[in-house]
Amino acid sequence: MYTSSLVNQLKPSETLAAAAKARELRSRGIDVLEFTVGEPDFITPQHIREAAKAAMDAGHTRYTAATGIQELKQAICDAFRRDHGVSWKPSEVTVSNGAKHCLHNALVACCEPGDEVIIPTPYWVSYSALVELTGAKPVLVETAEKDGFFLSPEQFRKAITPRTRLMMLNSPSNPTGGVYPVETLRGLADVAVEKDITVLSDEIYDKLIYPGHEFRTFASFGEEVRKRTVIVNGVSKAYAMTGWRIGWTLAPENVSAAINKLQSQQTSNPCSVSQYAALAALNGPQECVSEMCREFAKRRDYVVSRLRAIPGLSFAEPGGAFYAFFNVSSYFGKPLGGGAAVLNATDFCTALLERAHVALVSGDAFGAPGYVRLSFAASMELLVRGLDAIEKFLAG
Ligand SMILES: Cc1ncc(COP(=O)(O)O)c(C=O)c1O
């Protein structure tokens, strides 16, 4: 039977594929040390779970407004003002089925076939695929480890053509953990205003920031910038709520109207019970967020110190999120883990999984050959065992 060429050309998500490979080994009784998954290893905090139960008992089990309940939209605006000092109106908010759905909505609402979307590499796996689904063309702009993997304003300016519709920004970044410095953001914002380019700013890791780093939302550089910004965020990472599937876009009214129209025809409302849980997350005590962040900070410090001690690896230290992204290319062509030499990062990850039973994701999935990503959203005990195994594997 015929299937669409637009879908046929899509690559399946490589992070999910890596997790599936690890599961397959585990089903054969092998103890796999897995660092592929991009989700907190904590259960959703109790007060949020209780709010969901109460919502069910109160009968919030039916369709809601297609773009989310008003109380949640208001809570999202209140939280944004509280955390970042920038005001949005509830009419500029769309609540969707997770941040990934929001990214898709925003791209479909803004892009047409023939448009260009600038994506700095390394980028989160789904960015280029989601752009391709709209018929627009991803324009990948390489950033360097020595620059913290940050796109410079000059690189942004150079990549703009008359067809450029949008630039996708992700700070803190998956996969690098990089938190854009305020001055770089300001420079990018100046270019966006001067060239009248919309910036789709994925801020899903904004609550996971480590000491010495500062998060700034892209919308915070004045009204001219906010008017050209679409923010994507959600409860998945900050409140350990990946399974609840609640994300949101904040966008100027004409863009949010387009997103609303799209969503009303496409999925209708995100899960009613999850919306009430998200409401409790935003309006409730925030200590759970800082506790989780403190725990991630300990793991980050541990992972960084272990990677630093291994010769031949290089990386930009993560300032946020829960990923370490390191260059293993100095090991290519050498025998590893008691087996043959590996040629590239994907080869490296396969050999590491088969010979040392450690699962990482290849940088090839993020447009960054030579690198691998380790998620430290895993227990300290697992990290210790995993890094021991990686060290041994690299020793030949
Ligand atoms: C950068 C980035 N954006 C968006 C998402 C999607 O989040 P959600 O689970 O809310 O769809 C992820 C999840 O890994 C991510 O890393």
C-alpha cells in the first residue's frame, strides 16, 4: 500500500531506537547499564499525583476546551511572570500533549514548503524531522565545542536568506547541556529583530540549571523580541511528569490563534486529568523542583569529574539539563573493550553496548559526529558502575 513520501523520508527517533536495543539485550537476561533516556528517574511528586486523583473524583474526565483549561493557561502566565518577569496573556497560550507536540504545532503553524528553518547543531533529535514534516528545509549550522556549542549572532546572521522563516533555539540544550550566556542571547535577539526572524525557543530544561549558570528566556529582551518569539515548555522535565504529556506554547496572538485552530482539528484537548496535575505542579510548592535539581547537580559533578579523568575525551561541561556530551573520536581506529576497532560514534555505541553493556546515544543522532550522549538522569549507583565500565572499555 502507498505511504507518504514525506513520512517515508523521516528517520525514526534514534534515542528511542537506542533504548529499544538496550531493552532487547535486557530481555536476554543481560544487565544493561542504560544512560539513553531523557527523563528524570523520579516519580511525580505526591501533591501532584493527589491533585490528579482529586480531579478524577471531581469528574474532570471529559473533553476540555481544545487548547487547555483557562485556569492552567492563567497559571502558566503567572509562573512565567514569577520566574522570568515577562508577561504573556492566557490568549497567547496553547496547552498540548507534551513539548514535542508543541514544537510540531508551532512549526506547522509558521512554516510552509520551501521555507528555511535554521537549526544550530548539535540539536535535539526530533528538530530536523519535525521541520521536514512541514515541507520546510532544515538549515543546519554547526557550532563548536570550544564555543560551548553556542550559535553566535554572526553565524545566525550569515545563515539567514530571504527564505528563512524561523530559528530553533534550545537552552539548556539537549544534547550538550549548554546554557546560552545572556550576552549571546541578546546578540541573537538583536539579529532576530533586525532581520525579522521568528525564534522558536525550546526552554523545556529551564528549571535544571547548575551553580555558576544563569537561565534567561529568549522572550526577556524587550517587546520587539517577545513579539518574534515562540516559547515551548512543559511539565515533563521540571516536575518529573514525562508520562502525563503536558506542554505549552507561548506565542504572539496571531501565531497562537493558528496553533489553536490546528490543534482543534488535530488532537482536541490534552488529557483533562493531566491538565489538573500540571495546574497543581505550577501553583503548588516548588521545593520538589529545587530538590531534584540539587540531586542532578551532584550527579553532574560526579560525571564531569570522571569524564575529565579519562584521557582522550573532550566536552563542554553541562550547565543545565541532564546530559554529558563528549567527543570520543580520538578512540576511533583503536581496539576497544577487547574487540575490534570502531570507526564512528554509532559504531562506538554499538560496541560499548555489546561488549560493556553500557547504553549511550550516538552523536550522529544529534548532527554531531564523533560525540556520544550520556544521560545522568540515572541513580548514582548506576552512574558509578557505568563510568567504571566505560573507562575499562576505553582502556582497550
Ligand atoms: C529539547 C527537548 N525538547 C522537547 C522535548 C519533549 O518533551 P515532552 O516529553 O514534553 O514532549 C524533549 C524531550 O526529551 C527535549 O529534550
